[in-house]
Amino acid sequence: MPYHFLHISKTGGTAMMDALRPVAQAHNIVLHPHTVRLRDIPVGEKVFFALRDPISRFVSGFHSRLRKEQPRHYVEWTPAEQVAFREFSTANELAEALSSPTDRVRASYAMQHIGHVQTRLTDWFVDAKSVEARRRDIVLIAFQETLDEDFAELVSLLGLPEETVLPTDEALAHKSPKGFRPILSEKGRENIAAWYEADVRLYDHLWRQGPAPGN
């Protein structure tokens, strides 16, 4: 029986994949790209994944594309992203603009066209009900906010070698450099929470369940 890893962008998945890749074949772990959703995994087969608070995920996604995925990768802006980043140079500028009478149309365009920002947790899972329907298949839900502890639990659950650990180098882990970790204003947070309302509900539901929902 394979163990499927769903890679939801900007949740710590790159670090998890780097740690798991050397042991994946021996332990029948399938590391999927971003395009694979929960519905693509056959019912009855085991799956695990990481999640992240949607507001934090927005900030990370925005600045990941602002710096063109550097330093780990280099992915040039799309024409639409060029327009978006010409208008909004920080995550907070974009977040606050969503409620501005004069800027909200341009802000909505940016939210729908910036990589990572344009995707939602619900793209992978639809809603909490859909996740609950697959509960018996879910080995573990890790959270970016407690990733080290949750990954250690995964290593134990799957019987992986003790030396299977997350990378500590920020570039290898694809973490945002310190200069790209701004705090959103109160208005910015409210606007982003409203934009990702369905994601927030899903995340809050699964966060309450903890890292290991049981099988």
C-alpha cells in the first residue's frame, strides 16, 4: 500500500519532500507535484500532507513570487505577475487594497494571477466535509507552524530511519529570507481572511483535529 504525499504550495512541503526523497522508494512513499489533489488519490490508499494558516500562506506566497522563487529556484514572472508587482510591492499593500474603492479591482486581479496566491487550500480538498470523508485514509496532517514536531511524528508512524530529518538550510527548505517576512496590518489581515474565507474555515477545522487524525 503506497503512502501518498500531497504537496500544497507554501506549507513546508518542499522541505518535507527533500527529507523524504532519499527514503521514498524503499518505504513506498509517492511524492506528488502541486497538481495532484486529494480526489486524485484512490480511496483506501494512505495520504499525508502539510497545511498552513491561510493568512501566513498568502504572505509567503506573495513574497516567494516577488523574488521569483529565489534563492532555491528562479522562475520568471508571468506577464500578469509583472502587472501585479508593478502595482503592489508588498503583501500588505495588496492586502489593504482589496477593500479600497479605487484599488480593489487591480488588487483582485493580482490575487487571481500571482502564483501561490491564486491557489487555495480548497483547490486540494474542496472543504472539511470532503476531508472527513477520507479520514480513514489520512495518516497524518502536518502543520507548517509545528512542522518539526509533526514531521518527527510522521517518521515514527511510517517507520522511517531516525536520520530522516527536515533540512535546516533556509534555501534548501525554500523558506522566505528574513527580509521577506512582513506583518500585515489589521485591515490587511481582515481583507485576506475574507478573501480566503473557505480556506480559513477548513484550516480551523483541521487545526482543531491536531496532526494525526487517526485511521
